[in-house]
Amino acid sequence: MASQGQTDKDLQSYLPGTPHQSEKTEYSTTCKTSPSESQMTKPRFLVPPGLEHLSKIQQLIIHQQTELLGVFLGTEKSNKYEIKDNFGQRLYFATEENEYFNKNFCGPVRPFTMRISNGKGQQVITILRPLRCIHCCFPFYLQELEVQTPPGTTAGFIVQKWDPLLPKFIIQNESKEDVLKIIGPYLTCSCFGDVIFEVKTLNEESTIGKICKYWSGFVNDVFTNADNFGIEFPVDLDVKMKAALIGTCFLIDLMYFEQSSDGI
């Protein structure tokens, strides 16, 4: 992993307001424009297929669908999530693929493959999670997710950083260079209020967004695993980093808010 000082210059392109110099940009073909107009309207980043809408927004609402049968039987069902914009329009649908043993005996630490599809049913993002340790007492073999978009092409990683007090994660690009930090609160209990994980620059001086676990009410929080999250980020953040933040949201849900007595 590159050091922070070494990567600051290279990673400016992934932060809001600066284009990625090493990626090719595409010009809009919807209308004919002069060269000067094309230069003014060209996108800052190369947008993977299916993420065009994601590149234009700065807020997402993620709603976990409740599996009533699993609630009554006490079994763990594969997670499913609706991903909407701030107007309530559904953009994507995420489905966890897993085996029965992993779901019911590995609990929140279970490995999984999360497949995210657009409204046309086309898979646009794949999130891969291996089996890793979840306890903060052991600073080894910590959580790491790989985000692929389009599926099969690595777009970034989410890496847990060991800290005895606070939940901390690093968002990395496809080359495993650090781009952003995620820092959560000391207490992640959502019994009577929202829980906020801040999205920060690497030096932790600026907060540029957040992942918020909304309080769903006493009944939902105690008796079901159905959670609601909000993600905020700069509109001009690299869309691949936005996809990585979605993956971070799923990881946070399983690590801190999924109710299970199983796991390792």
C-alpha cells in the first residue's frame, strides 16, 4: 500500500473537482458541438456502463427489504437492498448471493457476493467479500471488500483499519492507493437515533460526505434486520468511488447492525 504522502499528488484526480488524467474521457454524441463546446461539456471521469445516473447525483437512500419468513423462523435470509435517489426513484437493486451454511452459521462475518443491477436487470456492480475477522481485539485479517464495475473489472477496495475505539475504513482505488477515509462513532447502537459514519479526506481535515444509518423505530430495530441508510458525497466525486461507498454501506450494515448470535 502506498504511503499517504506518496499518493496525495496521484489521488487528487479521484477527489471532487479534479479529473483523472490517466483515463480517457468521452464526448457527448447527443448533439453536434464545436470543439470548444465539447471541451466544456466532456465528463470528468470515464463512467462505467450503467452508472451514468450515479455520476450525476450526490445522495442515495438504501432500503433493506424485510424477509418476514426469516423473521418468523429465525433463519438468516440473503440480504436484498433497494438503492434510490433522494427523490425516491429506484436506481439499482442489490442481491446477496450466498450459501445456506454461510448465512446461518457465519453470521455477520460471512463471505458473500453482492450483485447490483439497474432497472433493466443488467448487472452493473459486483461486490466481493471474503471471510475475515470482525472483532476489534484482533488487528489481523481485517475486513476487505473488492468493488467491480463493470463486473469483472476492479474499481476499488474497502479496507478496515484497526482502531481500538472507532470504526475506521479506507477507500482505495483499483491500484490499492488510499483515496478516502471513513470514520464511525464510538457507539454504533442505533436504538434511539441515527448513526453517522463520516467520509473524510486522507488527512482527516475535511468531511466531504457521510453514511448514515437511520433509526427505523423500536419495532424494526429490535425484531427485524431491515435497515435504512443514506449516503451523501460530492456530486463530482469519481463514480467508482461512489460505487465503493455503496459497498462500504453494505459492509457497515453487516458488521454493526445485523442481528445474529452466530458468527466467528
